[in-house]
Amino acid sequence: MILDEKTYGQIAFEAYCENRKNTTYDDKPIPSWDELKPDIKEAWGIATVKAISQFCTDQKLNERLAQ
């Protein structure tokens, strides 16, 4: 991977932050991707890959998209 490319986990995390206006449920600022601990980054990556995998194997969704 090229160093300037974002991981799927980072893309998902940043989309989440944007949607939440960079604040937590209790109005505290969400840290940036670079400030996250490695295990949190890994968790975002795993969750994102699982969601992508589910999306790609969802037969009903594939049938709807083919229409």
C-alpha cells in the first residue's frame, strides 16, 4: 500500500466523525485518526472489512442491484 493511501478503517472512521460533527455522544471532541491507539485503528479496520464482506455477499442486495 502507498503511504498516502487511507485504509478502509480510516475512511470509515473519518466518515463517522463527519457524520457526528466530530463529537462523541456526550459532546466531547473525537480524536483524529492519528491520535487513536493502534488497537482502536485495528478494530475500525476489522469492522469495516466485515461490513464490506457482508455487503459483497448479500444475495438479496445483489439481486436488487441487478434489476
